[in-house]
Amino acid sequence: MKGIVFNIFADLVTDNFGMEVWDSLIQETSPASGAVYTSGEVYPDGELIAYVTALSGITGAAPADLVRTFGTYTMHKFYKLHPEFMAEHTAKSFLQSVHDVVHVEVKKLHPDTLLPEFAYESTGDKQLTMLYCSPRKLCHLAEGLIVGTGEIFDEQIDLVHAECMHQGAAQCRLELDFA
Amino acid sequence: MPSACIRGPLNVVWSSTLPSAVPLASDADRVAMMERALARERQAREQAEHLLETKSRELYLVNEDLKLKNSQIEKRNAEIERTNHALMTTQAQLVQSEKMASVGQLAAGVAHEINNPIGYITSNLGTLQSYTSVMNELIAGYRQYAEGVRAGNADESLYLKLQEIQDREDIDFMQQDVVELVADSLSGSVRVKDIVQGLKSFSRVDGAECIESDLHAGIESTLKVLANELKYSCEVKLEFGKLPLVTCNLARINQVFMNLLVNASQSFEAPGIITVSTRSDDAWVYVTVSDTGCGIPEDKIGSIFDPFFTTKPVGSGTGLGLSISFGIIEEHGGTLTVASEQGAGSQFTIKLPIQQT
């Protein structure tokens, strides 16, 4: 996983719980990287999972909720860094552009990045089904990103996670309804 | 702020509120924590700088590689351009040599065609010259005899001498023969004149002018030029339909006729028949040259319009005739097609638009 993901996670933790919590996560998990992250470098996925588990222990929140929160926070960060990707879009059309536009741009900067696969089914004007597939099974992060998208575009998005890789499905089925 | 409602197998309800921060032990702990954070930041910065240096180096190397490749591409482009230029020059030379081959063919045919009438015209003039001297002698003798008759003393011995000359030289035959000799010489001269006229239509091969032309006249003058070449190998049948005047460069079209006719004449193992037929519809004219020759093998028919393709022995055909013909017809917006059956003969069809657009 790219260093930028860890840096955003560190920002999330310090913004919400203070530097003390971030420091105690590092103390508790003793990551091989020493928690020294640079955006462009790649670090083990396990370090992030360990942080989430430890944070769940400290805060009492379920790991899935924490990952989802992280997704929402990340989307706001992304918007701050690259508002151009959202210009002239609705929440739906932006989400549809993730696979063919946003991920393509990410690949240009970081060719060695492992990105999830997204497929789309548009069943109506206000409906969109996103099929998520990744060996990391970070579908809750995807949920959070969708929630963040709704917040940025100021649109209500109802999300039904109809099938999930964590429950043995080959891919996660995220059915979105744009009110 | 709108919120998303998440439902599904995990059955969790979204909430952005998290439990409050963990309390801290002491100021000393706080300072130690800050120092750790600072150390991490410093290391992260060093890593980032290192990464930047690595990427810059990579970029530099990629750039150098690109420059090298670029110069190689430029070099290769220049080479291609040179080769292309050389090819174009060679092609122009070959087209010229094909033209010269046509001219050579034409010259040989024309030399024979002109030589023949000139031969008998010359011989006729020689005979006429000797007839003239006999006739002049007779006219002078008869004048002298007539003057004697007018003066009242006719010279009978002169008369007998003149009679003797008349008998000896067969003056009756001579009088008849003069008429024939003059008629033959005249028709020979007309033939020479026609051939020269026909040649004129070949002489402007390079002119790009398209004018309304009579294709039948073109075919006939081409046949006249080729008469010598064709007369021993085949019989030529003309089946002319009604043709309008066609806007074309007749000199170039004649070159095509000549090519097709020469090819047809060379297709015979035994004397055969070449049929030239013409017809037209609203927008097109069709000229078909068919022969009863050996035909084209199936595996070769696809190549006959390719430059340098020839079945003739080395040195006897340039292999450009049909490809140039094809080009000429294409330039006119028409098509040149072939149908052939091995052992039965070939049929080339020229389709030309009546008007050039």
C-alpha cells in the first residue's frame, strides 16, 4: 500500500483522537517501517490492518466502521488535493469515472500500485451498481469513499451492500440509489 | 449534511461519531511523544528526498534513452527518405525505359510499313523514268514527222523507224502500265501519309491534355502501326459498336491499346484471332481485346498488373507494360480488368468514363 494511504490514516487519527492515540497505535503495533511513511513508497498492508485493529481496541468501534470512516475522510482529502476530478460531475457520474479516469491517473503516477477493479451496472437514471473486486477486500473503504462522495456533491446516496467478498462472494455488489 | 444509509449483510448503520480521545499520562510522556513524531517526520522527509533523487535520476536516464532513440529514428527516417527517393528515380527510369521499348517496337513496325510502299514507289518511279525517255524520244520523232507532213514532204523512213521503236518498246503496254504505276505509287504515298498520321497520335505521350477523342480512330491507327508485327501471328477482327467521343489523352490510351494488342499477338502458339470490340452505355465506354491464345495460368493472373511481372524471357519484356497500362486507365478514372482461361485465351476490358470529372 502506498505511503500516502498511511499518511492520510495518520491524519485521520490525529485529527479525530489526537496525536496521543496515533502514538499509542505505533507503540502497540511496532511496525517494521517505524511508521515513517513517504507518499510514493510502498509499505506492507499489514501495518494498516494492525493500526485499525489496535484503534478498534482503543475506541471500541468495529473495524469495519473505522475503515468506512477512513474511506469518507480519504475522499474529502482527495477532493481537497484534486478538485479537478470532480468538476462538471454529479456524484453518480464521478463514481462512474473512478475506474476509467481516476485510477488511470493514479497508474500514471504510481505504475506499481495495486488498484481494485470496479465494474458498473446502471439500472436507471438514479441507480448505479458498483461491483468491487480486490484481493485486499477493502469494500468498507469503498463504502466510505461513496459516502464521502455524497457529502462532497451534497447528494443523498442510499447504499445497499447486497453481496460481499467477506461473505464468500466473488465480488462485492454495492447498489446505489441517488435520491 | 446528507448522510448515506448503508444496509447489507454486515448490517451496520453508518455513524461518523467515534469514541473520544485516549487521555494522556504526563507532560514528560507528551514531550517524548513529540520527539518521536519529529524523528518520524525527519525520516519521512529524508525518504521523500531520496525518492525524489532516485526518480530524478530515472527521469534523466529515460530522457537520455529517449534522445538516443530519437536520433536513431531521425537517422532511420533520413535513410527511408533516401531509399524512397532512389526508388522513385528508379521507377521513373523504368517507366522511361518501358516507353523507349514501346518506341523501339513502334519504330521497327513503322520502318517496315513505310519501307514497303517506299520500295515499290521507288521502283515504279525508275520504270516511269525509263518509260519517259522512250516516250520523249517518240514524241520528238513524231513532232519531226508531223512537221514534214505539214511541209508536204513526209519522211516515210522516219515513220517506219518510229513504228519500229513503238513495237520494240511495246508502247501499248507502256501506256497501260504508266496508269497503273502512277495509281500504285499514289496509293503507296497515301499509305505512308496515313502511317505518319497514325504516328502523330503516339508522339504526344507526355502531354497531359485530355480532349474529346475518337477511340475507334485510335485503335485503327494503333493497328496500322502494328500491322507488321501482327500480320504473321494473327488475324485481327474489329467488332465496333457505336461510341461517343471520349474525353481522354488519346496518346496514352493508344499506348494501352498497343500494349494489349502486342501481348495478345505474343500469346499465340499457332496463328490465332484477336478481336477488338467496343460498346458504350450512358456514362462509360468499353473496349475489349480478346485473343485465342494460350491464356494466363490461374496462379499468375493475380500478378499480371504488378510492376516487373513478366512471363517473357529475361531481356525481352520489362514487365511494366500491363502495370503502366493499368496506371494509365486508372488515371482516367477507368478500370482495366482481365478474364482468362488457360488454353482458350484472354480477354482484357478497358472501361473508361465518357467525361472526365
